[in-house]
Amino acid sequence: GLCLPANEAAGAGLALVMPDCSPNTRWPITAVRSRPTSSMDTPGGSVPLAGADVAHLVQLLSELAVDHERRHEQQRRARKWAELMSWDEQRPQIVERLACG
């Protein structure tokens, strides 16, 4: 849920192309079809794993390479989302929640 490369890409205004599994679907992504594959046991519990549909990924990247308006719209969405999720925007809510605890 806190994927640093995706955060940095969004902040740089790049289109986010990610598998359509949780928690990625909460982001402004161009969704690559995925399917559950297995799970991994961790101290915090079982984590479901998903595999991306590579053919769909290639198709989406090929489309974005030539459809400049679609790519630019995805880039605008990512940048706007990054701005809304920035520390400057989120700080008041975080401080308020911490103060109530």
C-alpha cells in the first residue's frame, strides 16, 4: 500500500501502470489484469500474491506509447493524486488523528 517507486512516479507525474489487485486499485492506475497466484506467510499473516497478465501489460504500454492524450490524462491523474497525498495536504489530518489517540 505504500509502494515507494509508485509514490515517486506519481509525484513525478508519470502514468502508473500496475496490476489491478489490492491495494493498487486505490491508486489512479492504468490497470493491468492480474490473477491470484498463491500466498506468502508472514509474521503479520498470510499475504495473497497476484501475477500480472504480461500480454495485457504489453498491450497497455503499446497503447500508451502512441495515444498521447490518454497517457497525458493518466499522468495528470497521477500527479493530482500525488499532490492530494502529499505531506503538506495530509499533515493536518494526521496530526489531528495522532492528537486524539
